[in-house]
Amino acid sequence: MEGHARRGSYVLGFVLAVALTVIPFAVVAKHYMTPANTLLVIAITAVLQILVHLRFFLHLRLTTSPRENILAISFTAVLLVIMLGGSFWIMFDLARRMAI
């Protein structure tokens, strides 16, 4: 019975992950919103996607968080900040250089 419950958790996580991937693609492909709102939808679904992966696939829960879970979440947050910061830095630098 426990294996079935785990399988159900993985299936639910997979369905949520697919839905959170399809939503931004649909918004961008069909031009349902303004560009600013589209970016907001992409950002919100990205954060939700991270939470779904942490909860359903990595089995990290904030209620019973031993030290390893806190370290894993902190490491994930640091990596996200580095990747996003670096991406924005590169894009803004390229935009500045191309505007000559």
C-alpha cells in the first residue's frame, strides 16, 4: 500500500509539473496577455515548478525539516540567485553593447 501511495505522489507531481510547464507556453504562444503580464505568469509558474519538484520529487518538506533539508533548500536558493543574476547581467550587458 505504501508503494501505491508513493506512486500516486509521483503521478500528482508529474501532472502538476506538466501543467506548470504548459501554462507559460500557452500564454506565450497564443499571446493571451501583455508582455509584462506574460513575464509575471512565467515567473510565478517557475517558482511553483520549483516548489513542486522540491515537494514531490526531492521529498523536502518544511514541516519536518532536518538540517539536510534546510541546507538543500539554501543551496538551491543560492544557485537560483547566481543563475538569475548572471543571466540578467549578461543580457543587460549585451543590450548595452548592441545599442551602439
